[in-house]
Amino acid sequence: MSTRILPVVGDADAARSITTLLSQLPDAEPAAPVGDSTSLIDTLARLAAESIDELPEVVLVHERIGPVPALELIREVALRFPAVGVILVSTDASPGLFAAAMDSGARGLVGLPLSYEELAQRVQAAAAWSVGVRRHLGQGADVFTGPGGTVVTVSGAKGGVGTTMVAVQLALAARASGMNTALADLDLQAGDIASYLDVQFRRSIVDLASIQDISPRVLQDAVYIHPSGIGMLLAPGEGERGEEVNERSVRQIVSALRNRYEVVVVDCGTQMNSANAAAIEMADTSLLLTTPDVVSVRAAKRMVRLWDRLQIRKAEETMIVVNRHMRNTEIQPPLIERITSTRVARVTIPANFKELQAAVDAGRMQDLESKSTVKQAMWGLAGELGLVKTPEGGEKNSKFK
């Protein structure tokens, strides 16, 4: 039986060297290298969607891969694709790095420069482990093997454009259609999700920030289950504690949520930091809210350019959502699309705060009336994003009409 090996190497010279040596291993079937962490996750997700048997037995991760650091990438692969054996390739073969790699879920560490004997031994061990896991999965074990849930981040071009309201309603729409849904508040200094849904809970996302390995039990203890059925991971009550949440912890938290829920909606607020930037980078869909006025559209363009400069997300991978839309305004969605060089959602949210005021003031957005045009638009947006289940007949649930 041949062993399928997927190298993950950003440097072209290193990729050629590794591929050449892999081709010399007995029964090895090396694939073309992928050059970054995003391509790796996309490739594995596509293969896993077809069948677990389509996944490579072994993935080799080079130490200088990016934009996600090697150990964080290994952790994400181990969480989302547990039937794949991951090996770290590094110039540092110290016991400290070996222990860190094992803690992240790697099945081995190979030092640079590569040794044929060491590489063959590590690949053989990782492949044997992978085959054993797949045999176990084939016997009907309840182990997560798919590409994971859908992660949607919601950010605001500026303050006051309705970011939290939209995030909350997207999560409510997904849950109402039967999707297992989580709602995370990464507006770390001024998060208002708890206020919008009338929640008081002593735990927050900060409680997960220092944990190295977030198990399902640990995650469950930090998540508040709302009466609507949504799992809520709240922002800290003391805004200064938001500094305890960093990029590494967010990557781990989002991976754990994705592994547990079908839909994960993340409110990223309007202020950019390393924590919510990591969530936006990891998301399947990133929404940027704006209102149809000059100041907000300029802010949206500025944010899109910021994401692009920092290599967080490309403009063409960002979706603009227009809130408080009016037909008679001069700034319409096609113009916003041209200005920001992004896609604009087909669904626009109308300007009708009177429909929202009672629910907002009461802090019970879950009680917003179904006949509200604003709610219908936001739930329609959830449908456009694929966050709601539809009956086998193909027509949308009447809740979304």
C-alpha cells in the first residue's frame, strides 16, 4: 500500500529538496507541495468533504510556513482532520520543540538537514498511525472527521453600523433552522452580545485564553447556552482583560468552536487587534458592515485596505453588507462595490429602527417580531450565506420567508 504524503513548504528550494527525498522513500506517493497554511486547510477540507479515504496519510509541515505559525497549523489540522498524521520539519530538534510539537498534535519531528533514514522512519510511523485511526473510524466511532463548521466573522467599518445586531440575528437564524450554532464576542473591550440577549454569565472568552489544550469539557464550561439554543462565548465584563486574549488563543478557540458547532458567528467589533485579525483570517466568510453614507463607506474602504496590507484577507474575499439601506440615497450597493473592490451581499438591511427599538431597549433581540422587515432581511442574509438548513424539497423553511 502506498503512503500519500502532502508537503507544506513555502520556500521553493526547500520544497524541491523535500519532494526529491520523499520520492525516494519506498511506497511513497508525494503530492505537489502547498505553499501556505490557508492552501493546506482548503485542500484537506476539500478532500475530507469527498471521503476520509481521500485524505493523505501524512502531512509534512515546514517550520517556516505561514501565515499561520507551524505549531498553530499543526494544532488546527489535528483538531479538524484527526485521521492525518502530521510531521514537523525543523532545524531545531531540541526536546523543548519536540514536546511542543507533540502537545500540538504532531506525530513526529524531523530535523534539518533531512536524513533519509530519519524521514523514512517518521513517515512510516505516522502513516501506520493514520491507517489505524481510519480503521477505527470505519467501525463507526463517533469521531469528528469532516472539514468543520462554517465560521463567519462580522466586523464594522466604524462604530454604530449595527455589527452586533447582525451577528446576533445571523446566529438566531442559523439556530432556528436547526443548525448547531455558536456566537462568540471578540469585541473584547466593548462587547454587547450579552446585553442584546439579556444574559448574565460569569465566564467569558478570557477563561480560555491561557489554556493550552481546549477539550470539549473545557469549552462547555466557558460557553453559555442561551434559551434559544445558541452556545454563547462572551466578551469579558472588564474590558481591560481583553488584552489577555491573543492571536494564539483565538486560533485555538475558533478551531475548538468549529470542531463542535455547525455554524460559528464571531462578532469582531470595529477595532482591529491581533486577536480578531486571527479570527477574520481563519473565517470561511468575513462580513464587513457599512451604512450608505460617505463616512462609513470611506471607513469600509480603509478597513479593506488594512486587511489587505496586513495579509489578513484579500478584498475579493470580503463581503460588504449594507445596513440601513434606503432606495432614495445616492450611495447604492453597486457604487459601494466599486469603491471598496469587494463583493456586496445581495440582501440589504432596510433603515427602520422603529421595528428594533423595543427589542433593543429590552435587551431581547430574540423576541424581534417575525414580520419585521429588518429581521426578514437579516435572516435572508443568513440564507444567502448558507447558514440555514432547507427542507429536502428545496424550498426554504417558512421562518425565512
